Amino acid sequence: MTKLLLLALMLLCVVCLSQGRVNICNLPLEKGQCRSRVKVYGYNPRKGSCERFTYSGCGGNGNRFKHKRDCKRICGKFSRKKKH
């Protein structure tokens, strides 16, 4: 009985913690508010693909990748399939 209660409590904790996560691939592409000009990649959920944009060097959000391959690896599962 105690093991079952402990298991239920652990499952509840996992569910509660996962609810607070934000999918970075759904965040908008934000350049930030500084003056640097760094070329990075971000996932554009409207287009369903990774695209290059200029990041200011500070601020912004987690939808920012140094390499396109990293963007595709993290957000590629959300890509829209091209119609033939």
C-alpha cells in the first residue's frame, strides 16, 4: 500500500512539473534589445521551418540556435511536410 501511494505521488509530481514547460519552438523569433548583430537560427512556427535572423546579443527567448542543424534537431519534428 505504501509503495502504491509513493508511486502515485511521484507520478503526480512528474505531471505537475511537465505542465510548466514551454515549447521553445512555438516562441516568436525575437532579436532582443542590444546593439550586436549576431546571425542565428530560429524556428518559425508559421512557416514550419528554421530560418536565419539577426540577434542583438541580449534578451530574446530560447528560440535561438547558433547552427541551423541544432534548430532542425530540436524543432524539426514540428516541420510541415512539403506537398508534392
